[in-house]
Amino acid sequence: MYARTLVFFLLSMLPLVWPGAAWAQTLPAPSQVPVATPAFPPATARPDTASRRKAPESRKAIRIGTEAADEARLRRYRPPTAAPDSLAARRAVRALVLALQADSYLTASADAMRWYHDTLRVQLYVGEKFRWARLRNGNLGDALLTRAGFREKLYANQPFEPSQWARLQQNILAEAENQGYPFATVRLDSVQLRGTDIEGRVVLDRGRVVLFDSIQLVGKTKTKKRFLTKYLQLFPNQPYSQQRVDAAARLLRQLPYLQMRAEPEVRFAKGKARVYLFLDDRASNQFDAIVGVLPNPNPGVGQKKLQITGDVTINLRNLSGGGKQIGLQWRKLDVASQLFDAQYLHPNFFGTPLELGGSFNLYKQSNAFLTLRPRLQVTYPTVRAGRVTFFTERRSSRLLSDSTFRERTVLPDTIDSEFNSYGLEYGWNRLDDLFFPRHGLLASVQAAVGTKRISKNADLNDTLYQRLPLRSTQVMLALRLEQYFAVGKNGVFLARLRGESLLNKRLFLNDMFRLGGLATLRGFNEFAFYASSYGVGTVEFRQFTGGDTYVFVFADQAYLRRDLANDKTSDTPAGLGAGLSFRTGAGLFQFVYSVGRAQGQPFSLNASKIHFGITSRF
């Protein structure tokens, strides 16, 4: 027994190799169980061909015998008693032996396997459980072992589990390869066996230190190497880090103006590592023009029953090959309401990996109010494809003049106010494609807190503000989750959840979120709903017939609350529809037809919405 133990243990102590950090050899013994391959069952008389087709092979019985002392241990693993065929029977026995070895019975084996007609008889050896007597630190620094998850108490008088030891090796190698040693190996040294107790030292052979040399661009791209070096944080003469190399592909997929032809490659020579990026430019500059034809719910004198809305968007990306971006958007929501957005993004600010961004939003609601919202933010792209953003925002809303203000005896539903906030946002992007994703996850969570100040309007009676808190704390929360699933060869199923919430003692209409329309809740007019809190769930199926051509059906279901002083209501509007998107000579054409249901509005074809437009990328 101990001779067998010694042989097995010496095999299992072979060093774990990590060439180029691309693969690792785990303990060979648990995956190479010495299971004897039995002879096939005795041959029986061959029936004719028709009989063989009709009569399936009978099930095979499995009879496992073991020493009396091992029977109680074996029962916990529910040994198999039957299998559909002879191959499945052998696999079941092998799986049982592997399960025993994974549970520290390192010398478990199937010593004899024989067929008797349709019964496989197995003589199984279980043996004793092995355990760590002690695992000591050999030549590793305490900080490296701590980051690798090593605690000496976890390996003192504990069962020896090959998977646990393999994980420790992997973690140590991962730490080493991120500190400039991609060819490091891990082994046990000073191994001692006392019965079934194992004692030893974990030793790291670091090998030669490797530094980054440079990145090389292969393909047709105007993107500057200097920008990508800072964006990917692969700086020359810095210690090699496999973590940053692995993150390079994920970070590159977040850039809409680049397309990867292949995964990045690393070539080592003379203690240097050169990273090759296979990139081509992608048409990402955008010009959109979308026209909406909607019924006018309350046509006035001389107004038409139909109203035309519009949406014009311009996005210029990767200016001068340095990753800078500019975006402009103008939207006409109805006859008298308009929205304007402007954005700017400057990556590698002052040579750092930080991205500096700014945005400006203007929203005019008919003749009721005007809201301005400038925002400044700093973003740090992490190596694991996450983005951490710190931002400050000022939201200022002003009432437009109204001749009825002087006659009011109560405050209107809108008010003059300012909200200065500071917030944090975290985004996670694992989509395979930013424009036409087939699978992957997109997630974003945001929180902001600040001070809201209410200003007195000169046209309103000063006494209306007496019981109103002019200064208060306000909190804003937001969440977005999108998951894409590939269905069949060309189908994609999308599940999406979006929501926002505004928390304050006293809210007004011009404080609230606006939703409805093509971008938020289809089947309704643009910005048809005011909400202090809302959530919108979407399911959508897309059937692609080309790289960017598809038809789709969708369903939107929303829940929204409006918490005003004299109007606390909730609603559950829903939208259904279908559409198509295909490539034309002028750009990507999209057509969407939708109907909506809400309180006081059932599903009706007379209230359906049609949106169509062309997106041109260059």
C-alpha cells in the first residue's frame, strides 16, 4: 500500500509548468486513473440485420466489490448499479474512482474488472484519506502568497484535495506572471510522507524576468500607437503582466471605431515581450435622421391631427486617431418641445489612463419650463473591462413666463430649482459587438447625491413658499442591465431592465424623469410620462439575415410612480411592436411599428406609432 502511495505522490509532485502563461499542467494522477480496461462481454450469436435494428442492446449491470472496511465509505458515493451499455458502464466506474481521488482517497483504483455475461464485476480499492500535515512557505514572499489565497491554517491537518492544490498553484503562477515572470513554475520541496500525512514546502521557480517591449499594430487603422499604449496600459520597460494582455481584447471591444481581426498575440525574445494587435478601422462616425409620425392627442384650433417629430444625431469618433469623440443631438418631441444634447470625450488626459468627459443637455417643455443640465466626469477604464466614473452635475430648471401665475393661490406643479450633485457610476461591458451584439452582458449602476435649492419666482405670491423647504437633500439612483443570448444560427434574444429613482421630500413635474417613445418605452409619444421612479423591462427577439440586417419583435413593460404633493399615482404601461433594419446605399434604414396600453388607453391600432429613419456611418 505504501509503495503505491509513494509512486502516486511522486507523480503528483511533478512541477506545474506555465509556458507563456497560456496553459498549465495540473496534477496528472487524478486525471489519469489506472482503471483497467476489461474485455468486452462474451459474444453471442449474431441475429439477422432486421433483428439487430429492432432489438436495442440490453442494460448492463454493475457489481462493485471492496474490502469490508471500505463499504461504509463507498456508500456515500452511491456507486452505480446499472448502465445503458458497456461503454457507459466503464465510464461510470471511472467517474467513481475520480470522485474518490478528488475527496483525498488518492490511492483509490479499480484493480480488477471482468465481464460475466451482461454484468461488469469490479474489485475497487478505496484506501485511506490523505491529508496535509503542514504546507510551509518556501521562497515566496508573504505578500504574493496572501494575494494567491494561501493561509497556512488551510493546509494544517486538512484533507489533501488535488483540486485545492491545483488552484493554489494556478493562483501563485497568476501572481507571478503579473509581476514579470510569465515562465514561472511551482513545485513542492522537502516532501515528507508519514503514513497518509503529507508535509512540504511550496517553492516558486520564477525564471527570467520579462519586460514589455512595445505594441505593434497589424491592419488598416489610423489609430495612433501612442493612444493605444496608454489606453491598454502596456508601457515599454514595465514588468510583463498577463492580466493586462488578457484585458487588452476586452478593452479594445469597447472602442466603437476599431474592429479586431484576431486576438492579441505576444512574442517573447531576449527578456522582452512584444504585443501584436490585429486591428482595422470601423465605420463609426454617425449621422442619424429619424422622423416620427404620431397622432396629436389634443389638436387645437388650426392644428393637424397628425404631428411630425424629428431626431438628428451626429457622432464623430476617434478624431485624429487619438480616441477623442464629439456628439450632438437635436430632437423635436412635439409642436413646441425640443431637446438638445452635446458631449465630448478626451481619453488619456495629461498622459494618464483617465478619460475626461463633458456633456450639456437642454430641454424645453412647450411654454412651461426650460431645464439645463451640464455635467463633468472623469472615467477610469479598469483592466477587467469595467469603467469607474466620478461626476458632478448641475441641473437648473426655470419656469417660463405665464400670465396666470399672479392669480394662483397654490404652487404650480412646476417650480424654479437647482440641483447640484456628485455621483459615482460603474459600467460593465462584455458585449461581443457594440452595434449589433449577438451575445454578452452590459450593466451599469449609478448613484448621485446633492443639494436641491428652490428659488422663488417673482411672478408667484411669496406666501405660497412659506411651508415649502427651500433647501433639501436629493438622491438619484439608476440601473441598466442588458443580456444578449444567441438563439440558433442567426437569432438573438435580448432581455433588458432599466430603471431610475429620484428621492426627495417634495418633487415637482420638472424634477422628474421623462419616458416614452422609441428610446425608452415604445408604443407611446415621446416623453409621454412623468415619473419620480420607474422600471422598464424589455424582451426582444431579432432574426438576422446579414451582419447588420434583421427583423425583430418586442414587448416593453413598465412600472412608474409619480409622487407629487397632490398627485401620487402609479401606472403600468406596456408596448408591443415589430420592425426591421437593413442596409441601404444611404445607410442603415430602420422601421418600427408599435402600439401601447396604459391607464385610460387600451391597445388600439388607431393610436399606433410609426418610426422610421436612416443611420449613416462613415
